[in-house]
Amino acid sequence: TQGKPVTSLAAVAYEAGKPLSLEEITVDVPKAHEVRIQIKKTAICHTDAYTLSGADPEGSFPCILGHEGAGIVESVGEGVTNVKPGDHVVALYTAECGKCKFCRSGKTNLCGAVRATQGKGVMPDGTSRFKNKNGEPLLHFMGCSTFSEYTVVADVSVVAVDPTAPLESACLLGCGVTTGYGAAVKTADVQKGDTVAIFGAGTVGLSVAQGAKARGASQIILIDINDSKKKYMNEFGATAYINPTKDLKEDETIVSKLIEMTGGGLDFTFDCTGNVKVMRDALESCHKGWGVSVVIGVAASGQEISTRPFQLVTGRIWKGSAFGGIKGRSEMGGLVKDYQKGSLKVDEFITNRRPFVEIDEGFRDLHTGDSLRTVLTF
Ligand code: NAD
Ligand code: AHE
Ligand code: ZN
């Protein structure tokens, strides 16, 4: 197949809010500094559902969604040196070129190399490698497009991983697990004895919990409005669970309850819901003087956060985290090693396994609230 377009089963999102279309598409050859991957496993992250719903201001259609995927390099374009055909790889929606202002800063995992074209759904040369049977181009998504058996990504957007690690586990490191774990251990840098509250007990929130536990947090409080999430709390190290729609007394708010439970507020809080009202509660339940609230959740187009500036004047810090602050190409190998030696839980997030053609059911799994990750197999 090297050097030729390939036919690929894909789930095409033609329009926001419309069902995905399972069809055969054509995936072009990788150009210079591009890599064609045969995706073996892809999971569905809440962000895929968010963009499909039409809530993402960057969502452009028709496109091929999916950004939590792992597979095998099928072919590479000219000038690619970081991976070769046969390598087991994870696609990275946060690229790492190592050369741009962001990469060189040492201050962030964000990379400027391909982000502008990535946001427009095209490869760095401004064109797409996907087309449907009618020859119409289909857009890429988050630089990954893992809802296609074959995809093309920029070389800076892919990392090779130990081939002995199962690809179904590696794929979860492409977003949810890494995002939450990294937000706790890197962005927040939780320390032994710290108190932590996590709003939203999905894969991202529970991964924050496991990061906080790894750091020796003294209290890890999970907040979710869906009680089917409570059963996961012990597995990932949470010490308490609150459903604010049921577990509060009449004169309590989630903020007052958390402040009371922690003798003044949390050292760290995390929003893993994408709800801007929840983001405010997360900030306001931080301890005066030093509490840090980390926004991870992705809010719909037009939504804005607000609080009284006095909350910040009195020492609370509002910050955000993308991909857990993790630099994908430099740090993925370490996460895979942690997984292999048993110190990073990954498989525990796989609650459903399905063939790729059941992708619609996979989205339904996500919306029932009972599942964590559905892994789809090509
Ligand atoms: P998920 O759907 O699996 O989990 C979200 C959880 O939040 C669910 O359990 C849901 O019941 C709960 N929830 C919803 N509204 C709530 C509320 N008002 N109060 C408390 N809990 C509430 O999603 P996920 O895949 O874990 O992703 C979580 C969020 O993080 C999403 O917004 C996603 O888009 C975002 N995300 C961001 C990054 C990043 O790098 N910043 C990466 C991955 C995901
Ligand atoms: N496109 C949206 C924002 C989407 C967003 O915030 N994405 C997260 C990753 S979610 C993964 O599941 C992120 O890391 N963003 C940083 C980046 O560079 O995209 C919008 O509002 O325009
Ligand atoms: Zn994601």
C-alpha cells in the first residue's frame, strides 16, 4: 500500500448534531513530514461528543472525529525520522515539535507548530488527506481523526510506544487518562497531604483522583450528579463522594459543604465537567490565600466563566490544563512504563469494548453516564 491511497472504513460527521455515517473513504499518501497510521484501537472522549453536538467553535464539517487512538505506522512521508513503518504509536492532539517558542519556553506543553491548521481541520499544507466516495474532501480533527482505520497525522503529532503495551491501553493515554493524571501531578503539582476536590467523575476526573492519590493527597472528594459514578471512587483513590443534587442539606451549597469538610476550603479543585457554573463553584471552594482551581472541562461556544474578582484578590488562583500539561513525545514513554509496572491505572477505565461499526452505541455508552471509556476495535 505504500505510496498509494488506501481505502478505509471511517465514521464521517457530515453535520453537527447528525448521526455519523459509516462509509469507505480514501486516505491519501502521507506528504513530507506526515505519517499514515493504521488505527487499531480508538476510544471515545467527551470532547468528540462535544464537537459532534455543534458546541465547539472550532468544529468544522464534514470531518472525521476521534483523538484517543493507537495503531501501527503504515507509511511515512519524506523527512520523517521519529517513527517508521511497523512502529506502535499513539496520536497526539497536542503536538510537540521541540523547536517553536512554546516548546522551547519550558513553560507549557502547548506547541505552535501545527495548531493553526489543526484548528481548521487541515494538514499543515492547508489540505486534507481524506475524501469520500464522491471525491469530496473531509476535514481532519484535532490533528488525529482516529475514527478512520487509516489516518494521516503530522510527524510532530505522533509518538512511538513500547510494542509490548496493548494498543487498547495505549489509546487511552492519547487523551483522558493522561489529561487527568497530568493535571494533578504536573499542572497542579499536588503535594502530600493536600486536599483535592474533583467536579465530574468521568475518565478525566477519576484520572485526576489517581494522580492526587499517587501524590499522597489527604482528602480526594469527587462531585458528580450521576450516582452511577460513585462505584468508581475507591478504585481511583477518592475518599468521599457528593452528589450536589441529592446530598446537600437545605441551607448548604456545594461550596459551603466543601469548605466545611476541609476546614476552610481545598488546596486544589478541578473542573472535569465543562460546565461554567461548576467552574465557578470549583474556584470558590478553594482555600483563601492559596487554593488553586484547574479548568480541564471544555465549555460550549459562547459560554464564559465569572466570579467576584475578590475571590482572586484573596489569593485563589484560576488556571487551566490541556492534555494534563504533558509533552506527548517526551513524556508518553514514561507514562507507558508507569502503566506497565502497575503504578498508573489505565485498563480500569475500559468499561466497554465494541467493534468500530458500533461507534454509535459507543457514543450512547458515554451519554448513559454509567461507562467510562468505550474502546472501539477496527
Ligand atoms: P465524561 O462525560 O466521561 O465525564 C464527565 C462527568 O461529569 C460525568 O460523570 C457527568 O455526570 C459529570 N457532570 C456533568 N455535569 C456535572 C455537574 N454539573 N456537576 C458535577 N458533575 C457533572 O467526560 P470526560 O471524557 O471525563 O471529559 C470531561 C471533560 O473534560 C469534558 O468537558 C471534556 O471535553 C474535557 N476534556 C478536556 C481535556 C483537556 O485537555 N483540557 C481533555 C479531555 C477531556
Ligand atoms: N476547540 C475548542 C476548545 C477545545 C479544547 O479546549 N480542547 C482541549 C482538549 S479536549 C481533549 O479532549 C485542549 O487541549 N485545548 C487546547 C488546544 O490547543 O486545543 C474551542 O473552544 O475552540
Ligand atoms: Zn479527549
